Amino acid sequence: MANRTSLIFPENFLSSRTSTSVAVEAFLLISINFLSLCGNCLVCGAIYRSHTLRTETNLLLVALAISDILMAVIVMPMAETAIIAGLWPFGNTACQIQGYCVCMLAFVSLQLMTLTACNRYMKIVRPERYKNVFTKRKTLVMILTVTVTSAALIAVLVFTRANKYSFTFHPGKTICVPLFQSPKYSIMFTSIYAALFVVFPAVTISFCYIRILQTIKFNKGEYVANKGIHDSKSVLERQDKKLTRIVLAIILGFAACWIPCMAIDLVDISIQGFLPRKIYLAYTYLGLISSLINPILYGIMNKFIRREALKIIYCRKRSESGRSSILASTAYGVNLIMDSGSKEKLKYLDSKRSISTLEMVGGELQSENSSSLKRWLTLKQA
């Protein structure tokens, strides 16, 4: 085992590091671990506290946060200990657990990001079909299916071989990674993993959010062309810019974390010898940083989730302020419905729908709770 491993993985130079290097590497990973755990717990707590936040989209965000919490609880502490100790001190059984959790949780996390993008795509680009596809029950089934499928796929790819141990400690990455008997198996696993793990989610997420931007820009242009009332153009422009920043942050955050990891793996299996240790270490940091930025991109940038999270931090009581804010933001629209003609109603509510759609992607409104939007649908059907 030791001889075969030494041919596949680089020699362990961890014990030759300076004290400063050990301290810096450990501090970075411990910081990622702590912030990731706190951020994802805040997202879960915020959604649990507020009934108005328990939507289909936010169920996906909770599942994503739980996946990242498990990464912070199971995977990161072992990697921190290995960095500090300069070796893997936990034995082979723990290595199998950590190695499997690294692959499976990362895979689940990325598939949930993809499912979240599809959810938002359906809600904005195909709203007439949204409720048929994304009910709460169906969303839970999707989450369960993604989790079970990911766990089974990783198990098939890794454990259906004759190895006594399917994972072993990689001293460069400081985590346990799949151990293969030949370059053929390594290339096959890495290629399949990269295609399902990075390429498919990247293409799907980019497509969904680009189509969302296109749809919202079209709706905004249509509304402005019709000279919408109450000067909502400036509101739309502000929300459009904000949404564009959020979408770019989601796409770039995904790309910055996972495309370099895929590139490192593909280069690593195609060269003779090994990459510099700093590149392997960057691989680990980038993969784990994803668990840190997910609650920011998908949770804290949501105004209502952020508001509930701050209440948790400051130990304030639970409230339904999210619902009150939504209803207050459309109160004038309700009055207009009662007092104006049908054409004027539709013009105003179309503007509210455009603004609400812009805000929904960034998490600024749970539009299904808006009474004016329900009225808008009724008028449209009539």
C-alpha cells in the first residue's frame, strides 16, 4: 500500500514546513471553516424563523446550507488537523469517511446550485409552468433524489473496485482523495467527475441566469415603452443593475471555485510527476471556500433572509416583518385596483410584476405573497 501510494501521490513534505507556513495555512482553513459554519447556520435559522421565507426556492437554499454545514463539520476539521500535525493522524477508516464526504457533499452542493438556478428560471422565464413543477412536495422529492443519486454515483465510481482502501491521504491537498490502481481508472473517474461535477452545473447555471436577465430586460423595456405610471423606470433601472451584479457574482463565484479545481485535476492526471504543493493546497482552499460564499450569494444577499439573520445575531424576537414589508410595498397598488379602470390596473400591476420579478432573483421579494400580483393574475385571466 505504501509503495503504491508513493508512486501515485507526492512525497509528504508537510513535516519540513516552517512554523509560519503551518500557522498561515491552518489559520486560513480554520477561518473558512468557522465562517462557513456560521453563515450556513444563519441561513437555516433565518428561514426557519419566518413562515414567509419557507418557499420552494428557499427549501433548496436550506438543503444547500445543510450540505455546506456537513462539509464544515465532517471534512474541514480533519483537514485542519492534518495541516497542523503534518500527517494524517486519524487512521484509514476516518480517511474513507472524509474522502467519501468530500466527493459526495461537493457533488450534492453543486447539483443543488443547479436546481436553484432552474427553479428561478422557471419562476421568471416560464411562470405559467412554475407551480406545476416546483411545489413544496416536489421540491423536497427533487432534493432527496439529488442527494441519493449523488451518494450512489460516488459510491459506484469509487467503491466498486478491488482496492482494500478506496481513499488515501494526499499530502499536497491535505484531504483524502480517491486512490486508483492505474492511470486508466484515474482518467475515467476524473473525466466523469469533471463533466457531471463542474461542466454540467456551469453550463446550466449560466444558461438559466442569462435567460433570466434577458427576460427581465425585455419586460423592463416593454414597460418603459408603454410609459408605466408612477415613474417606476428609475426603480426598474436600480433593480436591473442590482440583479446583474447578483447574477454575475453567482456565476463568477462558481467559476472561481470550481473551474480551477477541475483544471488542476485534469492537468494532474495528464502529466508525469506532480504539481507544486501550493497548487494542490489552492485546490483544497478553493473547493472549501465554496461552502463559505454560498450562504452569502444565495442567502445573505436576500434582504429578508439578511434581516432575519441579523435578528438572530442581535437576539431579537421572531416577527413577520417580511410579510408586512411585502404588503406595504403593494398597498398603493391595492388602492389603485379598487379605484381605477381595468386598463390602468394592468399598467400599474405590470410595473409591480416587473419590479417584483427583478427583486425575486436577488431575494428581495417573495412575489407569491403579493396580493397585487394575485390580483394581476386574475385580471390577466379575465
